[in-house]
Amino acid sequence: MSAAVTFTDWFVILSGTTTRQTKAIADEIQRGLRQHGVRAARIEGERQGDWILLDYLDAVIHVLTPVAREFYRLERLWGDVPQTRIDDDAVSGMGGAERHRAEG
């Protein structure tokens, strides 16, 4: 991302199937990073839950429902920047320490 924009190095885009799940995902990300002394500089969309943005400055995390993800198409909007895809199967098969390295 740093080649395309100056405000962040990474966009992380992921989905939850419902707003309840997107809120739970966002909460868990915040909890996990807080344990390492990292707090979001800005959080948007928690109340509605369709698109939750967690701004950690170096990384901006987008948690979207499938409907919001299809509507906003962030991958298409930022399609000219390099992408790394981590499939659900790869993440679920990792242990805690391995998962932290892949996500963090």
C-alpha cells in the first residue's frame, strides 16, 4: 500500500457473515492487539457493523459483511497494489503463535 498511498502500509480486508460476527471479529482484533500494547488510532462503523474500520496507522483493518464487501469492492478499488491472500483454511490450521505471525 505504501507505494499507492501515504497514510498506511497495509490494508487488511476480511468478512464476517453477519453484523454480529463482524463486531465479534473487530472486538477480538482489538483485544488481541491491546494485549501487545497496540491501540487503534481510530475506529469507525462499530455501531452498524456492516463495515468496521480499525485504523492502526501502519495497518488499516476493514471488517465487512458480504453485502458491504460486494458493494464497496475495496479489492477492486485498490486492485493496482500487490495483494497477499490468506485463505480461511490456512489460518484455521495454524497454531496460536503461527497465526499471530501471519496476521500481525
